[in-house]
Amino acid sequence: MRFEDLVQRHAADLYRYAYWLSRDRHRAEDVVQEALLRGWRAFPRLREAGAAKAWLFSIVRNEYLRSVAKDMPVPENLDDFDLPDERAGDDGLEMREALLALPVAYAEPLALQVLGGFTCAEIASMLSTTEGAAMTRLTRARQALRRLVAPASVKGRKGGRP
């Protein structure tokens, strides 16, 4: 297995994942480029060819977190630091808006499953958690999405279903 073959096979998925994380085309390109450079340097230490895709996704995730940490302002007073509101109050949210409204703890495993095609076990490994916790996060993410994108008329009924 050659590194070039891995890049060719997974580049589009890596970019989609980086774009989902950053929501910015230029940052996604930078993140993937830096991640591939790190991957290329570490490639000789990759022991299992079957783990290469998850390995690359993990590098992209870590590189994204590294890039965000560099850009994050450090407030003098924590009360001055605005945190994003993770609640969604709009009944007319589209799927993209609903995904963006999910807490990261739920959205990230869902993105890894949908964009990366990873199993619960692989997601758990990538997020340094148990398989049960990953499955719980995926279930809660799907439940939250259903609530966020359900029409107002369905939300108002008992049980939340027509």
C-alpha cells in the first residue's frame, strides 16, 4: 500500500469531513493539506492497512482542532467569552441548519458515520470512548434531528408522531 493510493481513495471524504467540521472551504482545504502532510510523515509507522481510513480521519480531526485552538481568542474574563447557543428554536429548520444546531458531542459521531462510513466501533476508537457511548450519541443525534426537522404540527401532537 502506498500513501498516494490512500490519498487518492480518501481525499474527497477527508475534504467533506473537514468542511463539515470547519464550515469553511478554505479552512477545510488547509486542514486536509496539513493532515495529509502529517499523515505522510507518519505513514511508515502505520501498521494496519485496514485502519488507514480511520487513521486519516483522526488526523484531519486533530488538525482541525489544532487550527481552531490557534485562532481562538483568550478572554481576560470568562464572562466576556460568548459561547454558541446550541439550542434550535426554529420550527422551519432545514437539515443542514439542524445538523449545525446539534451539540458537537452528537454531531461529530453522526458526521463520522454518514460522511466517513465508519462503524460504531471505529467511531468509538476515534473519539476515545466506548462503543456503547458512541451508539448512544448516534441515537441521541438522530432523535434530536427528528425533533428539529419535524413540522410544527407534528411536534404539537402527543407522542410527537402523526
